[in-house]
Amino acid sequence: MKSIRAKILLSYLIVLLVGVAVTLLSVSFTAQIAYNRQMMREGMHMGQGMAPPQPERTLMQFANFRNAVFESLGTAALVAALVAVVVGLFLSERIVAPLRALTRATKRIAAGHYDERVSVTGEDEFAQMAGSFNHMAAQLEQTETMRRRLVGDVAHELRTPLTTIKGSMEGLLDGVLQPDSETFTQILQESERLGRLVDDLQELSRVEAGAYTLDKQPLDVASLVATAIKRLARPFEEKQVALTPNLPADLPPLHADEDRILQVLANLLNNALQYTPAGGTVTVAAQKNAEFVQFSVSDSGIGLSETDRDLVFTRFYRADQSRSRHAGGGSGIGLTIARHLVEAHGGKIWVESPGSGLGSTFFFTLPLSH
């Protein structure tokens, strides 16, 4: 049988039949002894003067008694079987109904309806299973929403450079644009933007999937910051933005992956550079705490509103939506990657800003070396 209801009903009937069989066997083995004991008691109560009962009569009386008992047991077993069927149908329906609802919801989830939920009543195992199913469905719905948003964001990010390249090539074919170094430089820059976006997406995919290993070693904070500043010194000089460190002399070593933390610092510094105008300043600082070192990257750039502070670590989000990547905005992925890398080290990352136009400071913590 494949039906759970049939299996539950059959289990009730089997238990009932076993009980009846055990009762009949018990009566068959014990009825004679119990009957004889009862007759002896009656004889003792009636006194010594009376004649003892005849054996034939005693056997006939016992046979009638046993038949009556078996007949009563048979009637009781039939009534119990009917009651067991009714109760079994009722209880099986109570058990099967939530399973049917869960099956229907599962089929709708499989068909792509991730908003499907089942009702949760009580605190038994079925309620716990329904709660777990709803949690799973909510996670799937969130994942699907993120997937759709990612596809839309990637399409949007690819559209701008592809449109520029296409327009330039059409202009060259129509003779509207001259085949000079300026035109070819523009096409090259747009193709490089596409390449950087693809690289960022690949890195984001690896980071979010955790498809990388951390080679944690004791690291000197001052050397780490100096390396990050050295790598980005040229773009800061070209934009005329001052980049300065502010580190105390007694910082203890970190326990972290050097390449990954340099990537975090580079992403934060690039973000600060992109949104800080010429003549501005960016400062890299660090301070020791009991269990960690807290880094900060402060800039005198465009600042962040309260909404920006909540969304700035979301992939493809830009605080200044009016700025394209060509004008200095990034792909909107660097801060997302930085967040995942910091959290993979057991640290935290957040941002503070007095408001738009007042600059911002990105903080992150890393555990000390033990």
C-alpha cells in the first residue's frame, strides 16, 4: 500500500487483532483454572452437608461459560474494530492533511512559485516541519530575488560600454567619426571597462561561494598599510588627492591572509578615491583593541546619506547614482567583496558618515595574532 492513510488504518487494525488474539489465548489457557477455583469457593460457602457436583454437569457448565465468554469477546472485538476504523480514519486525516498541504506547496515551489507557504499550527513535529519548510521557501525566494536582481544589474552594467563601443564602430563605418587615436582610445577604454567588470564578477562569485582558502599568517599592520598605499600612490597623485597613513607605533601583529586584506584595503581606497574630488584627502588609520585591530579609511568626499549607509555594501550599489564608471564610479562590487573577505576573517565592516557632502569613514576589524 502506498497511501499513508491506509498504512495508519492497517496499523490500528493489526494492533487490535493482536490484542484480541492475545486475549483469546489468555482466556483459553486460564478460564478452566479460574472456573474450577470459583466452583471450589462456592462449594465451601454452601457447607459440608451438600453433595458434590457431578463431573459431567461441571464440564457442561464450563463449556457454556467458555462459549459465552468467547461470544462476548467476539462481539466486543467487532465493535472495537468498527470504532478503530472510525478513529483511525479521523486520526489519519489529521495526520495526512498537513502532509498533503506540504506536498502541494512543494510542487508549487518546484514550479517556481517561491512565495508559497504552509500554515503552522501547534508545536508538534508537523508544525516544526511546516516551519522548516516555510524557512526554506523564504530562503529560496530571497535567493531567486537576488538572482534576478543580479541578472538585471549585470545587464545594466554591460549595456553602457557595449552601447559606446557599438556607437563608435557605427560612427567609424559611416564616416561620422574619424579613425584617429582619440576614437580608438575611447573604444579601448570601454573594452577595458568590460574586462574589469568580468573580473569583478568572477571575483565576487568566488568570494560569495567561499571558493577560496585563507592563508592566515602573522602580519605587521604598518607594512600592510604601506604596501596598500604604495600600490595606489599613482592614481591618487594623478587625481591630486592626498593619501596619508595615521598609525600608532605599538600595533600588534594580525592573524590574516595578506593578499586578501590588501584586496580589502585596495577596494576601500579605490572607493574613497572615486568619490573624493581633487584637492581632497584620504586617511588610513588603525588602532588596537583587546581582541582585534580596527582599521579605518576616511575621506573628504561626497559623503553618505542614511539610505546609502544601509545599502553601500550591496552589490552594484553606488552612492552617487549620477556618476558613471567612466566618470569615476566603480562597478559597485568592490565593497561587497571587501565585506565578504572581512567576515571570512571573523571581522566586521561598517561605514559612518555625517551626511551628504561631509565625507565618510569605512571601518573594519581583524583578529589579533595569538
